[in-house]
Amino acid sequence: MPDNTPGPGGLRLLDRRSFLSQFSTGLGGIALGAMLAEQRAKGEDSAPAGMPHHPPRAKRVVQIFCTGALSHLDTWDYKPSLVSRNGQPMPGAENLRTFQGENGNLARSPWAFRPRGESGKMTSDLLPRLGELADEMCFIHSLTSKTNTHGPGEIFLSTGFTAEGYPSLGSWVSYALGSENRDLPAYVAIPDPRGVPQQGPANWAAGFLPAMHQGTAFNADKPIPHLKRPDRIAEGDDQATRDFLKFLNDEHLRRNPGDAELSARIASYELAARMQLGAPEVADLSGESPATRELYGLDDPNATLAGFGRNCLLARRLLERGVRFVTLFNGAFAMGEGNLNWDGHRRIESDYNRHGPILDRPAAALLHDLKSLGLLDDTLVIWNTEFGRMPTFQKGTQGRDHNPSGFTAWMAGAGVKRAFSYGATDEFGHKAVEKVVDVHDFHATILHLLGLDHERLTFYYNGANRRLTDVHGKVIQDILT
């Protein structure tokens, strides 16, 4: 008699007689399972019905995340008062203490600001190549954060919450829209060549969403591990094993309907199998032209610049192939302020002169390349950092302390105004005072451009309908075309 007793985890064991009888009549079920697996890979079985909510302006997103809090006052937010009042006390800040304590006097940027493009937007010489593309950008100069600490600040920008355990922006987009390429993940996180950000995988985690929507992390120099078939296993044997495993997996799914964890696990394995072909191809940059290699700086003597250039080119190739959301990290966590990221507490000029070229040339190349290929028409490019920095130097240093009260982000591409600036900080760049934006507004606007209503994109978890923007957020309508 068949053994129908529950097995491990409560699953009923598939005995030999049941297996043979179901195998003989189940070929149609196998075909159906293949179609369902493809739907799972696209996120179709777990996403809310009716996605997107309205016609999208953007089909895909690439986010450039500069970790360590890149100073808005030394890049995008020109403040003549810092020049005219350089070295003077900041009015009203006599007893001001910030993250690391007491502040000194106002300090002008070490880099000159110049008008760029037809718009004449003032940006600094720290990032001249990106500055030349200012006419493509929509600047938000009044962004604010809830925290002045790097780790919580990173994941606040990534997830909308300062505590870990919540889904990232990319995971929400994967959950809602899936991928346009069944052989590649919907969401890829590309760590900097120097390492991962301070909060690491929490920045691309799926949280309480199905696990298949977490970011797949790899970069151009460290491809996804364990994809290659061992040489000792013949290709035919490998395929036969996969086919058999698929049959067993589909049988487990049939016996456990509604098991999201099981479904996500199976979908991730099936995607991994398909990625054995797709991922190596997308990460192979050898076929790119000499002009493209030069544009991105792939052969630059600065190894870190060349590495970030390869990451930016990898991002373009992923977007071309239908990956929905790509996060490019610039900067990595390391002990010692400013060594590997933008945390310019002590010596901002020398630190930023080292980091600036690493970001500038490859990121400008990516934006330029997307435009020349026509991808910018339906790709949203986001640039952000976790918070800004103070208009003063810290007392006794040549660097700036943390400042969550007002800083800059920008967008470019699908659905946002070109050569446009929204909001403003005060005359010294300390606090956002005009059209103040918080991170939930920022996220709501990104979702809107993808055709998603941030108030309707929800997931029921722990007794409540959760969302990326919690109970906050409004779309920044003034920046939309």
C-alpha cells in the first residue's frame, strides 16, 4: 500500500507506486508546471493583481547609490554665501552639535562651481563629466532623512525604514512588475569593487516579500558563484537531473498549495538553472567596442575606476536585457572615515579628490550611453546618497559632519523634467526650506514613474497591509513631464 504518512516538514512522501502512476498520467501536468515556473520567474503568481496601476513612463530603473554621504555642497548645491562668508561662524549655530560633536566655521567648497550645459546649472569641478550632463538631470535639492547615522541612513534610502527587515525599493518593484527576461533576475545589486555598503545585503533584501524578490548581488569582477556545471558531469545528465527535480518540485507544489516559501525557493532554483546561460553572457564585456571601453574607462590605470567602469557597463547590459531594477553602489564600508567611501569628516579635499574620478567618468558614461542607445527614453536613472553634510567644517578638522536636514538627489530619463531643479536648502545649504521632500516622497515618485501607486502596492504581513512608503509619501508632481 502507498505510504501516505506525512514526511519531514509535514509533506506527504511520494512513494514508488504513486510516483509511477502519476508519472504515467502527468505529462500534461509537467508542461503546465513549466508554464507556471515561467510565471513564477516573472513574479506573476505572487504580485498583486492589476499591475501596473497606470501607464508607466519608465520600464526599468538604475540607481547609483553613493555610500558614505557625499556632500551636496561640494557637488550639486551651489551656495555663494559659503564663498562670501568663508571662515565666519554660521548664524544661529553657536551651540550646534552634530553627529561627531562641535562644529567650526562656515567653509567654502574646495572645488569651483561652474555653469554647465545650456541651462547654466552650477555644479562643481569635483564631478565635471557628470556636470556636463546637467541638462539631462532633474535635481531635488530639498531631500531630508530621519537619521544622521550611516547604517540606518542607507537602509532608509533603500527600504523606507531605518530598521532592518523591510523590503528594498528594488524588491518592491520586482514583486510588482517582475523581469522582462526569464533568464535573469528582476533585481540586481552591484556592489562597489572595493566592497559592500555598511548595511550590506539589508540594502537589497526582500524583507517579508517572497524571497525570490531579493536582489541578486554580483559585479563585473565577482560573478554569481556556483553557476557553472562541473566538468565531471555531462550536459545531458545535468539536464535530465534538472528535469527530474522539476517534476518532484511541481508535485510538492501541488500538494502544498499557497506555500509561498516553497514556491519562492523552487522559482529561485529554476532561475539559477537558466542563469547558467544568461548570467555569464551578460557579464562578458569582451565583445564591447574599443570606443565603449574608452568611454567607461575600462583600461584606466586606476584599478578602482576601471572596476567601477565595468560595473556601470554591466548595469547597462542588464538593463538592455530586461532586468527591471539595478542598484550600482559607489563606495564601500571600511573602518577609517573616508578611506573607501564618501564619509569626509577629517580631510574632505584629499578624500574626495581620490573618490571623485572613480564615480565621475563611469557614471557619466552610463548616462551618456543610455541616451545614445535610446534607452533613456524609458529608463529612469536615480542618483542618491544617504544624507548630506554640514556647511561648516568640524571643529579642528578639514571635513564636514553628517547632515540629514537638507541634501540633493537627482533623476534623469523617463518621465522627469530635464534641466530642472526642485526645492532648495537655506543660503548655507544646512536645512531644506523650500518644497521639502522626504524619502517616502522620493520613493512614491519612483513607483509612480513605473506605473505603480505607492498607496495600492501592498503586501499583507503580520496583521497589516504593508507598503514601501509606510503611511507617508506623496508623488512630486512638479518634476514630472
